[in-house]
Amino acid sequence: MIHTVLAHLTCPTCHQGLTAGPGRVHCPAGHSYDLARAGYLTLTAGRAKALPGDSADMVRAREAFLGAGHYTALADRLADRLAAELTGGLTGGLAGRLTGELTGRLAGALTDQPANRLAGALAAGGHGRQAVSGTSQDSGPAQGGSESGGSGTSGGAPVVVDVGAGTGYYLARLLRSAPGAAGIAVDASRYALRRAARAHPRIGAIGTDVRGPLPIRTATAALVLDVFAPRNAAEMHRVLRPDGRLAIVTPTVRHLGEIVGPLGLVTVDERKSERLRAKLAGFFVQQDRLAMDLELSLSPDDLLNLVMMGPTAHHRRAPEVRAAIEASWPRGARPTASFTVEIHAPCPGQTVHHVGPPPFRGGRQEKR
Ligand SMILES: C[S@@+](CC[C@H](N)C(=O)[O-])C[C@H]1O[C@@H](n2cnc3c(N)ncnc32)[C@H](O)[C@@H]1O
Ligand SMILES: [Zn+2]
């Protein structure tokens, strides 16, 4: 519900706090914003109609694919890792627990990149039921976040901001494992927002373009999550508490390698990882990096949903993709999904890109 997170939100026009009224919210300056009947709040300074975001068909495909459970292993893994930190303390926690503690079904593929390098790319991806591999990299102690003493809550429920949350699938799963936490699902697609708003009672869903200023208070989030979604490093840094963490999930270049060619999928551009690195430089320092490969077992319908929920949907039509699936995999396929999960700490001393009022509770007004 939006009321769960309203105190963390700001007016996109004047950046003051928001108050709830019947069917809408408003700021002290009188700017007001409709609460959709579906429960989400569009917070844009007069450009709601121009919002980008996934189409109705893409979101339907994503919902169906997620609902079939192909992403469960990734969602569980994220929830396991991140919920403990939200409830148990962020400072030292993420670095401590994420490093060297990956056990169970995850068992391999430790990446050998330097700690402050980023890999991955902006793309939509697929996930699967069976975790096949994954390890973590111990890249040293947490940086940039010891002054709070580690609760990550600053006197209130820890808040998770999910950037490009889609249907809210990962955020809802995380909140189920973190009973005290609240989540802000940010997306530009009203079709996604409708789902996210009802994905969990402690989710508040807001519609905005994440490429611009986020209508969220400075230094209010204990965790910022970004799963296959666009990123805005300056804003993610600004909304994050100094002791908070940024978790980014990206597909690797090996992602769905078996089906990329025959189905004409949009591929992961290796140069995107360089661009991502450059984007985050100066804002975040990588703390940990996990690789995770999943063997999927997909019916033809699953394959179609997987293709049509991602960027390929912008280039190809469903009947065309269905025909290609029928031609190559009439009884389904078993491609490998391949992801990287990165955990970053905000750089201390980063120049403030201040948008909005001071933190909601307890936190510092600016990050230095
Ligand atoms: C590939 S989907 C990932 C959704 C979700 N994180 C998941 O993995 O299920 C990318 C999401 O980002 C949203 N998106 C794309 N561009 C955006 C923008 N400029 N501002 C806000 N959301 C955006 C899309 O609507 C979509 O829901
Ligand atoms: Zn205002």
C-alpha cells in the first residue's frame, strides 16, 4: 500500500513531503497526484503520459513466466542474502555474509574480476528453477557505511527501493523474508505498476521515469535493488543511506546462449558492462559479486513468454517468435540462464545530487 511508504516519497515538482488525502496525495505547496484505483501513485512533474516502460503484453508475458516459477531460484537467493541484512544490520553484514557464505545449491563460477569492476549489462533476462552454479567474491570490508552502527533502519522500518520493479516479483519475495521492511516499487509502466501495487501489502508502487530525479527522500533507503532494469547511479546513490547497499542483477553474455540465435533474441552487449562500470564509478564501490547459472526447463509457451517479456519484444512479433519456437523446439527447450548479482556500497564523500527534503528520520541531510 502506498501509505506504507508515503513518508519516504517527495513531490516531484517542489520536492517537499507528501500527505495523503482521499484518492490523492498532495504536498504543502498544493501540488497533488492521483492515486490510481489499482493502488499505485504516479509521481511525475507533468509528464505522466510520456512515461516509457513495458507494454501490457510484455508485462503479461513477464507475469506468466514468473508465475510459472522459472525465476524462483534467483528470487530466493536474493531474498536470502538481502533480507538478513535488512533485519540484521547492513554495516559489515552484506560484506560479511555475502562473502564466503554461498552454500547449498550454488556452487561455482566465482568471477575473477577486480572488486571495483562491474560486469553485466542492461537487458531483460530469464531465470529458472534450478540453481546450478554461483559463488561469491570476497572483495574486502564494506566501504562507505559504518557511521550508523548498522541497523539500516534509522529508527524506522528499513526501506527497499526497487528500481524498474516490473511486477514487483523480487521485491515481494524479499519482503516476505524481511517482515519489518517496506518496499517502494518504481516503474514507468502502468501495467507493471498495477501488479507491483498488489504484489505485497508492504509495497508502495510509484510511477516515474527512473532516468530522472526519483521522488524519494535523500538517504532514506537501506537497500536499492535493480533487477534487469535501467539504472540512474546518481539518484540511486542519493536515495541510499550511507550504510545502505545497492544490489544489481544483470544477465551475462552467456545468458540463454542456446536459443539466442534461432529465436533472434536481443543479445547482451559486452560493452554494456563497461558502460555500467563507468556509470557507477564515483558513486558506488563493488563489495561482492555472485555468479549464478540456472538450467531452465521450458515449454513452448514458457519460451514465448521469456522472449516476449524482454527487449526482443520491441523488435519481433509474437506469431513470428512462436513459429520459430515450433520449428526448433516443438516440445520445449532447456536453455541456461546466466546472471551476475553485484552488491555495491555507496562511495562516501560523493557530491550530493540533492533532490528533495532531508531524510525522513534520523539520517543525515546530506551524504559526505
Ligand atoms: C526487464 S524489466 C525488469 C522488471 C523486474 N525488475 C523483473 O526483473 O521482473 C525492466 C522494467 O523497467 C521498466 N522501465 C524501463 N524503462 C524505465 C524507465 N525509464 N523508468 C522506469 N521504469 C522503466 C519497465 O517498465 C520494466 O518493468
Ligand atoms: Zn509540491
